[in-house]
Amino acid sequence: MRWPGLIEAYKEFLPVNNETPKLTLNEGNTPLIHLQNLSKEWGVELYVKVEGANPTGSFKDRGMVMAVAKAVEEGSKTVICASTGNTSAAAAAYAARAGINCIVVIPEGKIAMGKLAQAMMYGAEIISIEGNFDQALKMVRDISEVEPITLVNSVNPFRLEGQKTAAFEVCDQLGSAPEILAIPVGNAGNISAYWKGFKEYNSKKETGLPRMFGFEAEGAAALVHNRVFENPETIATAIRIGNPASWDLAVNAVKESNGQFDEVTDDEIVAAYKKLASTEGVFAEPASCASIAGVYKSLQNGKIAKGTKIVAVLTGNGLKDPDTAIQSSLVKPVVLPNDEKAVAEHIRGVVGH
Ligand code: F0G
């Protein structure tokens, strides 16, 4: 059967009715991959939920299909968001699909190239401010209060409704909830959405509850330190956020689930980013790899025990950020003359015979 997309697949769990447009880019139903090499090396049972397989390459499609469908249902003609890149790509795509306008406000110079390309191609009005995400979010919140424009950042409750469906899929794919759900945290919407999803599925289907482990970048670790970071900095630009909007919901998710917040350094993120791609063939963007870096750190410091069944969420596709990939990679193309002999000789050197 052809996968119908989230609204159709999960309508009994979502705030939809006959008036809700059947908007979809056939998002959701993403792979849960068992990391066999890393599981063996680290002595755990580790899976990744590959959200980069969504239509615009990130988990944001789950929330955005709901937020844009509800905006259309309410008669809105324009949506607006602040974004570190992925939200703007998803908003622009679903707005294009629904035939409405999209305005995105992004931090100048701090969004990955692939994400900017997407917003441009999907036809959004793009405003790049000389400020950070937190400042952009404040701006669009204020503007959407006075203008006839719908805010589609994750403070829009329909966003979390859509995003909670990833937790349903994890339970169905694994047969039950994992022991630990490891997830990158930026604006803190996704960790809140997953926890809501796990709780709802558990109360309907007794799928169990995981402990929620949220990982922030060290230079943007507001929840770990319980203070706003005025000038957040990290190589993982997607989570370069110093004042998460879903602060209380995320703290509650960690508390209720007996989980934890922790921080990972840029070096740890990049190490995980490269390791994941080179040992498992899974290429996720740097922010996504905060979850893998966090799992590794937690195994080192004993916060996660050997043998634990873990799902790490890979929130976005590695292709979103080709610059970081190329800059952090030790492998560079070897340039040779257009000469078969020279190429063959080089290959013999590489394969060692
Ligand atoms: N990973 C990626 C790839 C993201 O793009 C984001 C957030 C997160 C993790 C964090 O999720 O905010 O729900 O805690 N990106 C937003 C954006 C802020 O504008 O695309 P969160």
C-alpha cells in the first residue's frame, strides 16, 4: 500500500476533522536503522530514526504538514517562521504545496547552504537578519500577533502534534518503546513532542515509555545550565539556540521520564558525525549527531549502561550542510591526469597490492 502521509495515517491521534485539508508530501514512515557496527563496538543495542528521509530532509515535515494544514483550514493566506534552516525549508515546501505564502526569518550567515537553497527553490520570502535565531523568533512572534499571518514555529501547538508521530513509528518499528530515546535539543520542541507521543501511544497500546535523554551543544546549553545563553555558538547551526521556546515542556519530559539533559562539545559532535557516516553509511547533519555524541559520552561516564536498547534521533539529512562535511573531512578527492595508467597505479597503491 502507498504510504498516505501523516495526517491520513494518524488521523485518530491528531486534531483533524473533515475541514482539514488533506495536505501531504507523503512525509513520515522514516527508517529505523540498527547500527550494527557501533552497537557491537559500544556494547549496546543502538538504532537511529532517520528523519533526514522526510521529503524536505528533516523531522520538521511532520510538524509542518499539520501546522500548514491547520493554517489553511483557518483561512490563513500566509505563514511565517524564524529558523536555523530546517523549519524554513519545511514551511516553504508545505506552503508551496498548499498554495499560500511563506515568510522566513533566518540568522544571516548561520544557516547551512542546502537549507537556504530549499527555501529559495520553494519560493519563500526570505529575510536574513543580522541577529540570531532567538532574536528572529521574538520578531516573528510579535509580528504574527498583529498581522494576519500564522506563526508556524513550534510554539504553534499543531507543530508538536505532528512531530509526536515519530514516537508512534519508533514503537511500531521496535515493537515497543526503547529504554532510552536520545535526541538533539535546540528550541526544545521535538523532545517535548516525542514525550507526548510516547505517552499517548502507551496509554492506547501499552508500548511502554523510554527515558528521554536530550543533548544540547556546549555553546548553546541553556537547559543543561538552566540559564539563557545570550550568544549561542556551535558548529551545529541547527541547534544554535540560547533560549529554547519549549523550555518547560522539555524539562517536564526529562523529569517525568527519569531522563537527563547533557551537553556535547563541537569536537564530540564532529567526531560522531564522521564516525556515523564512515562506519555505518548513515549521513546526518551535525546537529543530528549531537544524539550520537551524547550516547557515546553517556556510555563513557556511566549514565547509560552496557546492553541498553537506545534509539537516537537523526533529525536532519547530512546533505543539508555540504560545507561542514567537506571542511571536516580528511578525505579529499585525488586529482590525477586523464590517464588510465596513472589512475590504475594510484588505485593499486590504495588497495595495497
Ligand atoms: N536537529 C535539527 C537538524 C534541527 O534543525 C533542529 C531545530 C533540532 C535538531 C532541534 O529541534 O528545536 O525541536 O529542539 N531546528 C529549528 C529550525 C530550530 O529552525 O530548523 P528542537
